[in-house]
Amino acid sequence: MSLLQAVTSALAPVPDELERPHLDLSGPRLTQAFEALLAGSEALGGIERYVEALRLKNTLFQEALRGSEGRTLELATFQALCPFMASIRRRIGAYLEEDKFPLLRGAIGELLAGVTDTAATDARIKTFCGRFPNDKSHRWVRDLAAELLHNTYPERYPLMCRWVWDRKSNTGVLREIWFADDVDHITIDVPSNYATFLMLREELSQFLTENGVFSDVMIYIDLICAQIYADYICAQGGSYLRADFSSPDDPMQHARRLLGLDGVRAGTDRTRLKAIDGEAYVIEENPDLLE
């Protein structure tokens, strides 16, 4: 077995029946993003500090959810996790009330109950989303499922948020690194399912190992994905997701936000998680990530 095969196979057990699509990715675009990631991270202590921050974030989720799989999850514990999920923290407030949280906890328990059966990932996510209203104000539910699976079991589940790839809107990291001269004017016919995200992770792991990354590959994949989409946000002049992404003060601000590493406001115990009344939640313990 080659070094590349060893690194890739260590990422997650892959069901034999999984049919993964072909992804035509642009090497130059990946190289540009990787170089920007390395250069931008220097302002806050280098890429190693970002790796350690994501490792700590995963530990927070694993300590809260592994073992019980969310069945005994307490509201206060879940509230402490939400600031580190940027894709949902401004929208989930209504379900952080005592009367609605049992519904959410039950859905989380169902989602995590079958974590070893990765072949059923798409079905479990669909069931999870079906526990909530199917309207525009609940589009975050799909991202919540993706965040919980990835942050708790990163070795089994790649990053699957809509900002990584959303076939319906034809947007995400995948489009930004797709090899095509007119990528802005084509529809990429690749599903937003587990097989696609797993294939994307394998392609990115190959790119990283070819560029000298042999440890913490899963974390580097998250970082390069965030860098790619952060570049897209900057190119849009901050118009996309304006409520979540204001003009950056440094080259890594958008990437940190996408990965939830800005969950606690610097110098305070106030989080970026919004309650239903719009007030920021306060947590008792301030994890030392990157603020």
C-alpha cells in the first residue's frame, strides 16, 4: 500500500456498494487556495494553530455526543456547542427553548444512532430534516445534520454543509474548484450526497499528500475547503451571507467563521449564537480557540 492509499484509507470505512461520482477538479485553483491558506494563517500563529483549534472543536462535540449519541443531551450542553456551527447559529434560536428542545434532541438521537452505517447516511439525514417544517426558514436543518455528524465523527463523515456543495443552487466549494473554462455558466450535475462529499474528501486528501501534508489530513481538508469558499465570499464583495460575513479585517476571518472558530467573541463570554429574541447567548466556559 502506498503512503497516499494509507492516508486515504485511514479517513473512514467506505461501503463497498457506494457509487461515487467522478469529480473534475482544478489543480491550479487548489494550489492557489492552499498557498493562500498557509500565508493567511501566519497572522495568528501559523497553520498549526488552526489545526489545533479544529481538533479542540471536535473534542467538544465528541465529549458531548459520543456514547449517548445525543439521547441524554442537555439543553445547556447543546447551547454551548451551537456557537461553533456557523451555518446554523443565527437560525436555531427557536429550538433552544425548553418546549421545543425535546423535538430537536430526539431528532439528533435518531441521526447519530446509526453512525456506523455510513451507507445509510443520506437516508438518516433525510429523516432528520423530515422532523422539521420543510420551508425556507428551516434550510439550516440540513446543515445542522452535517455539522453534528462531521464534528462528532470526522473520521466517518466528511464536511457536508451546503457551502461545500449544494446541487440545488449550484454553489459551494465544489463549483469554485471545478475544472471548466465557463464554470460560472454551467450546471454541475453532481448530487449533494454522502458519496459526493466522500469523493471530494478523497480528491483533496490526494492533493494535500502530494503537497507534503501527511498528518491531520482531515483537518487540513476542512481548512482548505473553508479557504476556497472564503475566497468566493470575498470575490462577491461580502454580498453573500452578509448577515454572517461582514468585510474581513484579516485574510482568514471568513474561513474562521465558516468553520465556527469565531464562536465566542474575543475578550468576552458572549457567543455568536442568537436566542429567539436576538440576544447573544453567554457560556460559562470560554474555549480557547482562535479568538
